[in-house]
Amino acid sequence: MPTAIPLGLPLVSRRLARPSPRPSLRPGSAEDAAAVRHISSQSLLDGGRELVIQHQGSEYHLRLTRNDKLILTK
């Protein structure tokens, strides 16, 4: 007989529920943390709601949604 799952609880695999260690670019390198640039989304969008990023001949659109989420599409 199948096990009943209470409504309202997300179905999450046990494998996915465990946190996994983040791989570093070069293990043990202190420069890795300093090499990553941090830029605020407000600075990138500069008051707008969409930004076009050109990468290797393609255009990517970074959009700010009504719910203040970021979506990147090709």
C-alpha cells in the first residue's frame, strides 16, 4: 500500500535535501575568494528592468520580474 504524503509539503529527494560541498576553482587557493567580483543587480540594471548581455555572438536578456526575481534568457 502506498504511503500517504501530507498535502502542502514539497516532495524532495533525500539526495537533494542534503547540502553538498561547493567546489572551488583551485582547491586550497586563497585567491579564489578574492577573484570573484560582486556587483549588485541595481547597479547592473541602472534603474531599468532589463539588460542585454552579449556573449560569444549571442544576446542574453537579464530581466527583473514583478516579484523582484531575476531571469536570464537567451
